[in-house]
Amino acid sequence: AAPAVTLLGLGAMGTALADALLSGGHDVTVWNRTAARAEPLAARGARTAGLEEAITASPLVIACLLDHASVHETLDPVAASLTGRTLVNLTNGTPEQGRELAAWAEKHGIAFLDGGIMATPPMIGHPGASILYSGAREAFDTHQATLERFGVADFLGTDPGLAALVDLALLSGMYGLFGGALQALALTGSEGISATEFTTTRLLPWLNAMLTSLPEIARQTEEGAPGDAANSNLAMQAAAYVNILDASEAQGIRPDLMVPMGELLHRAVAAGQGGKDAAAMVTLLAKEA
Ligand code: NDP
């Protein structure tokens, strides 16, 4: 039979995780601060329990709460009941918070994995979902089959901060892209251009075409010596970029989301990198650069 699992936190994500475990035939015990939120899951076969009883019901306890503070608020008073079990924290956090929680777990004799969910709730348990893990290798190996109910389970390393770091790097990529897309919709919207038509016929094909240059940027970044630009040098880009800011202002659109990239382009030119490709800007993001 599939092993017993306890899930703490039944928001949109916790509920999706619990459902994936139920579909996999696990004996699932759930707890949520607001108890009423557990009722739909109980109707689908989960066992509901008080916090301490929920924790002691399974060797594997998964927490999916709002943030780091809510994890401590919930688990600090019941740390002793977690001793000897595995805690998997799927609450979004920073690498430092992951390491802090790992040290806390070690102090209480709890095997610990920190995780980063790279999926939205409807994706959980379906192709395209992946979850990043770091921390106790043995705990990952023991529970891997269970964790794969949610999606691809990737173990990144024993430093418990790694999953959060890679998670936040991926979210950085997403938000950067989305920020630009929102600006594009505001700009085209200022002239009454259809957002849906613009998105399907222009924005998506353009972004897809431009994303193909990422592996080359990555290669140059890894080599640490970006070469001279063959096609689109940074001095040219800095000159054109100002037009995005000016046109936004003129159309009554805030340029705020786009301003930092313009500053970075100008810093690159000032640093003598005007003839280089985009990869030359990665090192300029270091605080001491
Ligand atoms: P929701 O806002 O839907 O749910 C938040 C959950 O946290 C609820 O169960 C809530 O309990 C609980 N909670 C909040 N504060 C406390 C507290 N102080 N003590 C105890 N429980 C508390 O969020 P999601 O379920 O969507 O997200 C959960 C985690 O998953 C977050 O860290 C999020 O960043 C991460 N995540 C979410 C994704 C998504 O697309 N939804 C994608 C990837 C990661 P109550 O019902 O009592 O309020």
C-alpha cells in the first residue's frame, strides 16, 4: 500500500498536493489552521486531525503554508512530535530560510527537505509540474516515490538552501518576462489595440523567437568572457531602449518596470562593454560591480 502522508496547510496549493496523494492511493491526514478548509478533502477521503495528531499519523509530514513565519508559528510548539519523522517544507522561502529550518530540524532530530514547487495548483500531479528539493539525501531517497505524485521530483543537493535559490531564480525569469509583457499590453492598450490579438499574433511569437538566444547568453556567461557582439551590441541597445521609456511616458504609461534594464544597459556602456552581447551584463548585477 502507498505510505501514509500528512499534509499541513490546505490553501490552493496544499489542497492540490493532498488531492494528488489521495489519487495515488495514499493514506492522507490533513490539517489546516482554519479547520473548515479541510472539509472538502475529508469528503474525498482524507483524514482530518488536530495538529499534533496529524503529525504523528505519518512518517512523512509535508508543510505548505504561506511563508517562513507561518511555518515556525505552526511547527515550533509541536517540534517534539516531529522528532524521528521526515519534514518536507514546500512553503516558498529564501535559501537562508531553508538553511535556518534545516538547522532547526536537526536540533529536533527531524529529517528535513526544503522544496520549491515549480507549478500552479492545477498542474500538480500532471505533466509539466516539477518540484525542486534539497537537504537530506536519505530522506529524499526514502520518500521519492511519494514526492513524485506531485510531478517530477528533482534533488539538487544537500545544501538545504539550493531548492529555494533555484526556485527564486526561475521565478525571477518568469517575473522579468511577465513584467515586460504587462508593459507591452499597457502600451498597445493605450492605442486601443486588441490585447488578445496582439498577444497571439505578435507577443508570443516574438518572445518565443527571442528566447532562443538564451542558451548562447548562458554559454557566454559560463565562459566568463562575453565576446564582441556579432549582431546586437549593447551600445545600440542602450540607445534604442530610451525610446521605450520615452514612448511609455508619452502614452501615459508608467515606465517603472522597464527603467532598471535601461540603467543596466547604460552601466554596461559606461563600463566599456558597449560592443558586447547581453551576457556582459550578468556580472554587472553583482553588488560590488
Ligand atoms: P493560499 O493563500 O491559498 O493558502 C495559504 C495557506 O497558509 C492556508 O492554508 C493558510 O491557512 C495558511 N497559513 C497562512 N498563515 C498561517 C499561519 N500563520 N499559521 C498557519 N497557517 C497559515 O496559498 P497557496 O496554497 O497558494 O500557497 C502555499 C505555498 O505554496 C506558498 O508558500 C506559495 O508561495 C507556494 N506556492 C504556491 C503556488 C501557487 O501557484 N499557488 C506556486 C508555487 C508555490 P488558513 O486557511 O487558516 O488561512
